[in-house]
Amino acid sequence: MALEYREWKEGDDLALLEIWGGPETLPAEQFRAALAPSSNQPWRRCIVAEDVVDGGRIPVAAGVVHEASLHPERLWAYIEVAKDHRRSGVGSTLLAMLRREAGDSPSGVSKLRSKVEPDTAGAAFAAAAGLAPIQRSQLVVVEPEPLKLPRFGDGSEEAAAERVEDLATGSVELSEVVGKYYSHVHHWDSPGELSIATVQRLFLHDLTGAHGAIVLRAPKASAFGQGVPASRKGKIQAFAISYAQGNSDEPSDVFLGHDPSLSAEDAEAAVRDLLALIAYQHPVLLEVDESMTALRAVLGPLLESGKAHVRGADTLIVSD
């Protein structure tokens, strides 16, 4: 087997798809979109391995390393090798080449990270390459009516309207809470403080599929106790952002979070109340990291009782 390595060029995606077939895992499906010609804005380097057979060249493997718009202290990396070319050093060679490219990145960042599913070829390769898990996430589907609906104040519509509100995704107030929550639950990967513009672009813009948001606010009495005039609305305690789904029969894809300044007990209560509301009539799909302690505390009993279930395999983020 004679292999040669070169930069990615247009048309490689189609050639490799013929060799690779469908993605074996969800991370593979996601990362394939990152395989593209090398560029400097944003910084990305992509390398292809070709098998030279009877004078012909057949792409059989590819690897990419690129900057991340979030978590800038590590670079994303991905390598995929055709099944009949695995365990022959192709992946290791590509990784060594990607590490050399990373050493010349303009940001000076050289640490790598990737995503794999446990007990797969990708996970075994990552472990052999010295990449260890730094986070685990799951996709959890919550069935309708998972929790008793909360009662707000005296139970009247006015009391409920004071606490629960549909909010425009362009809201600066919503953007601030979403950014703080994301940074809070991703402290393990150093996202830093997110600007309003960044939060809007990554989580709330129409292009992300975001099409609605509902928030749970603190009671006015609680807000007044924090120095906010009683005539104003209470602070956002929890938020749920829904994203468009191609199939209406599928659970609604939802990003559910809370104000990170809440106590553990209050955060859990706020998440529970909002989840009870958004999943009352239709199932919802949540991506849950181990660091999302309030959400995991609420989902634990639902998973045990069968009112929620894990979809697919877990995803591990592995890193140097």
C-alpha cells in the first residue's frame, strides 16, 4: 500500500463519501462538515491521504484541525479513515501532520480536542493518541406531562403571566442570561465572557433555527427585595429556547438553562418549573452535559421513572 498526503481540494468530499459510506457516529456526521479546503479566516488546515494504485489515486482518509469560535484555548481536530485502511498507521500519520500544522496556528494554540462516542474505533484511537475525556454529554428526550404543573402565586392567570413570558429571541436581557449560563456550565473548557453579539449569532439568530423563547421570572416581591422597583418585571430565573425541527413528529429541540447566580436549590426549582411547562403537551429534546447540575438533578428521577430516555450514545469530548 502506497500512500501520499496532500491538502484537501474540491471534490474530495464526494470521493471520500463513496469510500467511507454513511457516518458511523453522530460526531462523525457533525465533523464531516468541517472537512473543507484550508483557509486562514477562519484558520483551518485539512489533509487528505491518497492510496496510489496502478497509477491511480484514491482518497481514503482525511483529517482537519481548525479554530473554534468558542473555547479558543483548544483547536478542534477530526480524522476519518476508510475501514480497510485502519490499523495501518494512516490515522497516526494524519494526527502527527495536524499537530505540526497546529503548532503554526496564528493564535499560538496547539492543544487539540475532539468528540467521540464511547466504545468505538474513534474512542480507541483518541485514547491511544493521548486524548482523555474532559466532558460527557447525552441527548435526553422528555416525554409529555413529565412533571406536575407549577402553581404561581394565587393560581390566577395574572399570577402566571407575572412569572412566565414569551420573549423575543432578539432580547438583550435574554442574551445576557444565555451567555452567562453557557460560560458557567462550560467552565471546564474556558469559553470566557461572551458578548451579546456572539450569543445572538451562535444561539439566538434566525440562522441557528431559534424560533421562540420562554422565560421564568422571579416574583415581583423577590425582584423588589433585590432592589428592583416593584413595577418592573422580576429577573429571568430560567429560559428555554426552541429550535426549528424538520419533522413535526420529532421532539422539540430545546436549550434549557438558568441564571447562574441562583442557589443550587433555586436553580433546580426554576428548571423543574420551566421544564414542566414546555414539555406538558409535547416531548422535548435536551442536550445535557455533566456540568449542567441543575438540569441533571431534575432529569435524574424522570430517567429512572421512564418519563425521559436517553437517545443514542453518549458523546465524549476528549482533549490533550
